[in-house]
Amino acid sequence: MSQAVIVVDENDNVATALRALEEGESIQAAVGDRAVGITVRQAIPFGHKVALRDIQTGQSVIKYGEEIGLATCKILSGQHTHVHNVVGPERRENRA
């Protein structure tokens, strides 16, 4: 069976989809030396991100070991994580 997602850094709280993921699908993500089981909550296109664990409003979204933005609302494990619920560094200052 082929790998569904990739996680580069053990501090990442999102994984990148290596193929389209279907709602309700159970996947495994290799995070460091452990496997994390996730149930996909909604369809996620190839190349987009899926939350590995719950991310609270205002919390950093970490991909490849780097902060790529802040959650604009609570993101549940298995949810699609993209521009609809993450604000990037260039727009943070305008969110007050």
C-alpha cells in the first residue's frame, strides 16, 4: 500500500497529502519514530494539508518544521488545513 501523506519534521502538526484523500478514510502518518492514525474528516486534494492533531485558534500551523501560519479557527485532527482556516505571515498584521 502506498503512503498517503508525508510528514517531514516530528514537530509538524500537519501532513501533506501525496494523493487525494477521501472523507472517512483511515490513514497512518509516520511522525518521527511513531505512527499517527488519522481519520480524514473531509475530502483533501493532492498536495494539500491534513491536521495530524487538533490545532487551536491562533496556534501555529507547523509544516516541514516551520511555522507556515496561524489557525483562524479550531482545526480538528483529520481536517483539511488550507487558506480557509490558516492565515499566513503576510496577512497576520491585518487580522486585528
